[in-house]
Amino acid sequence: MGKTTLSVNLFYELVCRGRNVLLVDLDPSGHATEHLGFREEYKNSNVTLYDFLVEEANSNSEELLFDSYGGYVIPSSRDMISAEMGLYTAEFGRNTRLKRLLQKVGDGFDYCLIDCPPTLGALTINSFVASDRVMVPFEPNDLSMRAMELLFQNLKKVREYHDSEVRVLKIVPNKVLDTKVAQDTLKTLRESLDIVWEKEIRKRTVFEKCFKEEKPLRMLSKENSSVNSDKLPRFEELAEIIERV
């Protein structure tokens, strides 16, 4: 529970602040889709995100939108597993498909959050092209440090080739363990970059419970007083950072 936990809880925090929010689940695994209760839609939908990104469907794009906890979601679907290959073989505009879709459906929203795949492929590049800012969940280890370098390289290319101003808003230390490796990695990152959030989100079993119950942490903690909600202030602070942009 890393980037999806961040996406789902920020989505709901912004909704609770009275914002009109859209969450797009661009990850073929569909974890955000499942987290928000759309398991059946992931398995069976007449119109899917894949249809618009790869097949460039002529259907009404608003059919992709589903109500969710006061906001809206564009769920992922099983056919998104083939989306990477479909985009790589597309003849025209393969990196701008998501941006063009959001220009159709996103006008009425204050914020559009995109839950990206965990890899830097065609879908993630689409999300960069469609975005103004990127919030990066960072699990402190050597592999994540190397992935961070690749991320900045790709963002630079997106700015150069797509007339984009996309920037990293914050790097969010996530799933942090109380180990020397984790703390040393965070120290190195903070010394080299000034956009690393000074707080961190520790690894907690409560996030697994939220996923199982198909609810954001704030909602689950309201319904069940025994749920550990000590991480809520973290998501509140991150929502404030987004609103200040």
C-alpha cells in the first residue's frame, strides 16, 4: 500500500474540504479502483479507460465517471494490462491520449489526481504530460534512489518535448521503516533535494484494513473508533500543500 494509499486518501481529504475531485486509476493492477469499491467495474465494464487511451473510442467519455465518496473516479480495468503495448504501437499522439481525454471530462473539477503504474512506461508518461505537478511516494531504499533519478530524467524530457511545465511538488517518504538503511537513505535524499517532505508516513497495518474495507482512512476511522487514525494529520498536511499550488 504505497502510491495507491496516498492517492486514495488525498482524494478523500480534498473531497472533505469541499473540492470537486476526480481520481483516475491509470494502474492496470486497479488497486485504487478496488480500494474505492469498484471491483466489479474493474472486471466488467461496457466502456473502459483502455477504450479511450488505446482505441480512441468515440463513446461519451462521461460514461467513464463513477461517483465515489463525494468525488468521481475513472476506474482501471482488466484490459489496461494491454495498454502499455497498445500505446507503444500507436501511430499518432500516444503520449497525449490521457491529456486529451481529461480535457473532455475534467473541466468541472478543481483537482484531478492520477494513480500511476509503478513503472516508467507509456502510461506514466501520459500521466506526466497530462499533469501540472507530481507528488512522488518514496520508499527509502537503494532501488528507490535509482528510480528517482529516472523519474527526473523523464520529467525533463516531457517538459522538453511536450511544451509542459510539469514539476515535482513533493517527494513523500512513504512506508518508512525504523531501520538504519531507511533513515540513511532519507538523510541522503534530503541533503540533495529541497522538495522532500519533512514528515513521513510510516508503514501501518491500518492501511491494509482500509483497502480490505474499501474505504479511505478518514471514513473508516469515523465509523470505527478502534481504527488507528494517527496518520490522518499527514494526509491533511499533504492536502494543504496541494491547495497552496
